[in-house]
Amino acid sequence: MIHKTRVQEFTARNITPSNLSVAEIAIWENLATTLPSLSSPFLSPHYARAVAASGIDVKVCVIYQRDKICAFFPYQFRNRFLSYTKVAEPVGGEMTDYFGMIAEPGFRIRPTDLLRLAQINYLNFSHLDESQLGYGLSGEQPRTGLRARLNNTGERPLDTLLYERHRYLKDSERCARKLLNDFGSVEFVFDQQHNRQQVLENLVSQKREQYKRTNVPDSLKHSWKTNLLHKLSECQFSTCRGVLSTLSVGGKLIATHFGVMGNGIFQYWFPVYDPDYGKYAPGRLLLHKIIESSPLNSIHTIDHGEGDTSSKRELANDEHQYFRGVWHNRSVTSHVTRGLFSIKWRLGV
């Protein structure tokens, strides 16, 4: 039996994603589809379900007002100890490029009340989009996120996006010509189906090798994260679809990208390329091919996620803010957790 928690005018039940009813998923997807601020595939119920299926303890706080569902709040516990102490994080953890609630317009709640409804003591987060502040949520340490809003009304979207970036465009065209001249033909596949799981495994291996080669922390070292990519590759929903794009010459893959898309938003996520072909800028050319194919695939936005870099700015024409922060109550567990996280931050681990 699932008990409801009451806070002021709200009540809530906390369940696993697999226990969401067909009607609840329909309400969630309708909010994600009709409200542009909630259109990210990371805010889809199918993303939450994929994370749970990868081996993580995921919960969804279903919030009611006067017995009517008005919001959903997905979150996760990384392990049993954190579940026992009610120390949570965004669903998908650091894999997630959007975090927040899926709620009706006009919904407002304080973070402390949300924690009570979700039965959480402490939640450390990043990637809280600025639109979430309208729900009454709060964060700090704003960071820039970059996006490409595409013009799919007849003109080539890539040409429109690069209208005033002449040097970048000329360099890209030079790389494309050289690749074609050296190999005769170039094959682009927007969503690779042939040997799909093997291609995805190769991407993961190459990405981990890239992290090692460039001395960057390995974001795929935990098995649940690679499991998540495989689960998402099987998702084929309008609000969350795994997309495995490839660029090949002579039957050899030279660049691969795995991302998720939903509601016309394509999340640029895990790109990798063969270093032996680096002089051709294959990763950049693959992204260009994805952008060029956007009208055929009903894509209106390429989301580059958090981070303001020159390479991202070359293919961006819109920006927004993400927030980081901690929500906590006054429990002993919360105070101890804050102390431990503070020590961890100071030690840089």
C-alpha cells in the first residue's frame, strides 16, 4: 500500500517509474509536449524509466492539489545507504543535462515543502534550468547553457546558423572537401540500426579511451551509466528517443554520436571520433550532418548542454542559465551530509 504525504494544500505519493499508470504517463507526456520549457528528453517519463531499468533506485513524487495531479518530480538514490538516509540526487545523476519538475503552469512550491512531499532529507543538484525558478524552486552558481535554434522553413539550417561565421564555415568546407577527395564517398546515418548495440559499445570504448588519453574524469566508468545508454538506445517515444548517428568512409566508422531527442529537441551528448582521421574534423562534420538533416527528423533545437566554450558558440545562437545548489531540511542526516559534502568539495574528490 502506498501512503500519501500531505504538505499544506498538496498531497503526494512516491512510487517507482514502473508503477506509473498509463493515465499518469499520459498526463506527464502532455505537460512535456505542450510546455516548451519542459520539452527536454531528460524530463520525459521514459528517461526516468530507462534510468531505473539501468539499476538505479529511482522514485517519482506524484503531486496532487485537490485530488488532481499537478506535478511530477523524479529523483534517485545512488545506493542503499543513501536511500536509507534519504539523500537524493537528480534522476540520472551527472548524466542528466536537465533537472527539475514537470508541472502545470502556475504551480508553485518551496524547495523545503517539495522535500517533505518527496520524503527527502537532502538533495544536491546541478542543471536546474532557469525556467524552473517560476515554480518557486531556487538555485545558485548560475552557468551558461548554449543551444542552436534552427530555421527549418526552407533554407538550409546549417547555412542559416553559420551565416556570419565565415572562417569557421570555410574551414569546415575545406575539411569536408578533403575527406571526399581522399575517400571518394562519405556515408552519414542519422540513426544507425545495423549492428546498433555493437556500434554503441564501440562508442563507449572509444569515449572511455578518449577520457583516459586527455586526462578527463571517466563519466562512463560505472556500469549503470553504460547500461543507461543501452536502455535509451531502445527508447522510441516522441518525448524520449535514443539516436545513434554515424559518419563513415569506405565502410569504416570515423565519427559516432549518441544522444537523445524529444519534442523536436536533440540533445548533443556523447560524441567520439577516430583520432587517425582528426585532420578531417570528423566529429564536427557529423554534427553538421545532423543539423542538415534536422528538417527530415523534425528537429528544431540542438542543445549543447552546460558550458560556454568557443566550439559550442560556433554552433549556437541562444543561451540560458542552469543553476546548482542544495536543498535540505533540518534533520541530523541533512547536517551530517552537508558536512561530508563540504569536506569532499574542499579535498577536490
